[in-house]
Amino acid sequence: MTNPAPIDDVPIGGEVIRLGQFLKFAGLLDSGGDVKEAIINGDVAVNGEVDRRRGRQLQVGDIVSFDGHRVRVSE
């Protein structure tokens, strides 16, 4: 059994942020084009479920997974 990746907290300085923005802000992806492709391909999960909505609003406490990394939205 493999251990899941550790969770890093990424403070957003507010209460909500869109998924596409958060992926760039957290340093998981570099460009909007990369974000769009990763989300469309189903490579991004929010709270353990694949989400294909770039505009999904994330709340403090949500956990985003991509490419072996897990990051939590924090204040």
C-alpha cells in the first residue's frame, strides 16, 4: 500500500478562488493553456473527485490533487 502525497497548505488571502487560478497560484502549472489541458484531460481532482470545471470555486479547506501533489486551500 502506498502512502498518499503529503498535503501542502497554500494561503490564498481570501475565502474563494477558481480552480484554474489556484493551479497556477500554487505553482502546480505554469500557464493557462496547461491548466485547461490538465483539467479537460481529467488530471485534476478536488477533494478526491475529478473535476473538469476550470471555473469551479474552491473554498478554504478544499484539497486539490495533480501529478502526485496535494495542496489544500488555506486562508
